[in-house]
Amino acid sequence: MNQLQPTQLSPQKLEKWLRSSSTPFIIDVREEEELAVANFSSPVLHLPLSQSERWISSLADHLPRDRSIVVLCHAGIRSWNFALWLLNQGLVDQIWNLDGGIDGWSINIDPSIPRY
């Protein structure tokens, strides 16, 4: 069954999920400058939205079909829109959006990640 919209995922639930045996595939849609300030602590596929013309044609080749996908950005808005687009394009059947983005992660999980 296809989702109509992304599922919001709290930082606490993502942290628990990352400690499980079936870790999700994470896509970070922030810009290079943002990653330089606040890098996420787990491996991510970095797809800066402003550079979509560079990666959009091969995007489907990079999306796993055997793992759950979580998207993140600074506050959760760009990633929500990207996740919604992925669903509408039929590129994924189900997707999660990190509620509050990297900022929420910094506040709730890892205060060593700078806020910006």
C-alpha cells in the first residue's frame, strides 16, 4: 500500500531505529555549507536540493528497495517536500521524514551537533 504523505519520525524514534538491526537508509537534502556546520552522525546519501539537476536522472538507481528510507534537512520542511515528491513520483512506496530535522536531532539526541 502506498502512502499518501511521509510519516513524521521523531528524533528519539530514529535514534532507536538506528540502533536496531534493520537500520534505515538516510537521505540528507541539505546544502554543502549546512553539512560543513552540522554533519549527521550516521551515513547518508547527500542529495542537495539546489543541485537536483546533477542527480535527478539517476536518483532511482540510488534508492534502495530493500530498506526503509528516512529523509532529513535542517528543520524538516525541505525533506518533507522531497519525501512527498518521491511518493508522488512513485519512486518509493513508504518514506519517513525526520521531525525537526538536524536541528531537532541536535536538541533532542546529540547536543554536540551545532545548531544553526
